[in-house]
Amino acid sequence: MISFTHSLDMDWMLPGMPATGRRVEFAFVVLIQFQDGKMAHEHLYWDQATLLSQMGVLDHPLAAAGVGSAAQLRRLRGTLWRGECP
């Protein structure tokens, strides 16, 4: 899970979009492969539709569902962190 306030240009994630000042939260996954004790590959994955929906760029009901999913994942993470079962 990642959350931030879009306070600067982020061309790698939001190309061509100037800072909006909006707060966003979405699922973000980083996979790193090591080979011979060194980092060999890095892959970043995120839900672009949810991000664009929170930025006000994408207005579609299916994209907006991702916003609730991010909050649900955050609650689940807190539950699992405490050793409870959902």
C-alpha cells in the first residue's frame, strides 16, 4: 500500500500531469530478484485506474471501486499484523 500527496511532478507514474495537491492511496507492489547476492531485476506494479480515479482524471465506476479496495487492504493488513484472523 502506498499513499502520498501529489505535490510534485511524477512523470514515471503520472506522465504530463502537474502536481494536483490531491491525496491518493492505492496498492503498490515491488518485486525484486537477486542473483549472486546482487539485485538483478526490479518490477513495480500498481493500480493505475485507481490512481487516475483519485486524481480526478478517470471517472468510471469500476475504477472508483479500487479506492475502497485500497482502504480494505489497509484494514486487513492491520488485522493480520496483530495476528488476528479476518
